[in-house]
Amino acid sequence: MGPFYQRRPRRDNPHGSRGMMTVAALYVEPNGVYADVPGIDPWDEHRDARLYAGPHPIVAHPPCARWGRYWSGGPSAKVRRKLGDDDGCFKAALAAVRRWGGVLEHPEASHAWCWFELNIPPRSGGWVNADFEGGWTCCVEQGHYGHRARKMTWLYAKGFVPPLLIWGKSEAKIRLDDGFHSAEERRRAVKTGACQRMSKKERVATPIAFRDLLISCAEMTTSMGAVA
């Protein structure tokens, strides 16, 4: 893995070399990968992460259903959804990162980037300027960090020097989208083994290594002293 990630201590180890600091994890599952992690203040739906008012740097996973490729609900939806209708979650998460520092994660091709006038990062990787607020953005595949699918992801970060990540295409073979021209084509692929099924829970899950990477980024905010 990249040199930045190799020097990250395991978050499971309370005796990490950097000592313990608090990071707020926003829009996370109550029993998910951020639960019971030392130094993490998790904000699930019950706490309403939109109300977070600091003072710690954050890792944010705002809901993406209304921002992704299928924001309208897809062909089977009985009621067409509204683009960006997430009750202000992304807007609040972006404001929190800009205020307190940290990193925000969303699926690649999220419409939220254009909606909030953020620059689109290159698919090949590398950090680029995101806005006129001092933010950075990049495209990285979670397949490099333990996900069975490539799971291309966009990050928005502020308050620290952007680290070197593992760029480019990962070796993960499973696609999150079908990538087929018809349902019949997909059924044939599943039958022959060319397509592997992945549950919704597994698709949206954050790998432990990727979680640790995001937490490490947020922790750098405090050490860099870059947040106003």
C-alpha cells in the first residue's frame, strides 16, 4: 500500500503512537464500523448529525441515495424522487468539514459535487483543488482498502495536507452497478458465474482499512492546526 497508509497505527489499538484524540463520525450506523472505536464520537440518525456543532474534526458519510446515478429511484420506483432531497444532510456535512476540518465521503459521480460547485476529481486519482474554501477533492477506489468491489469514491477534505493514497484501478472484480444492457443479459452472467452477487449491506459497507484511513485524515486536522 501507499507510504502514507503504511505508517497509520491500527485504530483498534488504544496504545497507538499518536495518543488518543476525538474524531466525530457523522451519518454512521449505530452498530457499524465506527461503533466502539476508541476516540470516535459517532453520530447516527438518532443524534441527527446535521446538528453537529464541533469542536472535533470529522469523518462524514452523508446519505447518497438522492445524489447518485439512481437518485430518481429507478424504473421500479412508484414515485419519482427529487434530486438532492436529503433533508439538508450533505449541505450540513460539507459545512461541518469546512468549519471543523476532516473528510467527507460520497460515491463517485455524486451530483452533490456540481450542486455545491465543487470541482470534479480525475478518475485516475490525485488530489485537486475542490473550491475557493481551501478544500481538496479526489477519486479513490475502496477496492484498494478491502472492499470486494472497486467502489469508486469521491472525497472532500479540508484542514490538513492531503496525503498520498493508493490511486488508480484496484484489483477488485465485482461491479456495484450491473453494467449490462438488459435483465436477461445479467441473468445469463449470474448463471455462468461471470457476475457475482453482492448484498446491499455489503455494497454500502466501509472496509476497516478505509475507515482507518479516513480517521487518520481527520486526526491530521488537529495536528496540523489548520482549522480556524
